[in-house]
Amino acid sequence: MCLSIPSKVVEVSDDKMMCKVDTMGVKREANLLMMQEGDVNVGDYVLLHIGFVMNKIDEKEALSSIETYREILEAMDEEERKRAILEDDECPNREPNGT
């Protein structure tokens, strides 16, 4: 199962094709090609899937989700935490049976 951690947009490229997001303190590049031009601005919260911004979400909803993630992360060991945050946008697109 793939989960998207809400990420805050901290920078948008001049050509509006890429942005930089902050995912619980981890900054990464994200592609904006799935969004309409002008939909995403600095300060917006977005959901990513395999490096693409898929949609923008409400700040209140994003902050609530981030708090839930923090609670989940507290129950994990350090290695699991790193994987959950650093690899959240590398989720394989597979069915539960592995296909």
C-alpha cells in the first residue's frame, strides 16, 4: 500500500514544471506536469506519487495528516522512519498479490 505524506511547496521553478517540497523536513524535487499551470504556489500543500504532484490539499487537512504521520513514526524504529519519509515517493505500483 502506498501512502502520500502531505508536502509543503517551498519553491516553484520559473518554467512552472518543477517545484521543491518539504516533506516533514526532507526537501526534494517534484514534477508539476500532472497539474494545470498556476495550480500550485509556494506555501501550498500537495500530495506526491512517484515524484509527481498529483493534487493540492487543504492546509488544515495536511497538518492533521502530518500529525497522524508523526504519531505513526514515533512507533517505528529509526530505520523504518528513514524509509517511510525518504522513500514515500518511490512506492511501486503493484497489486497486493505482487503483480
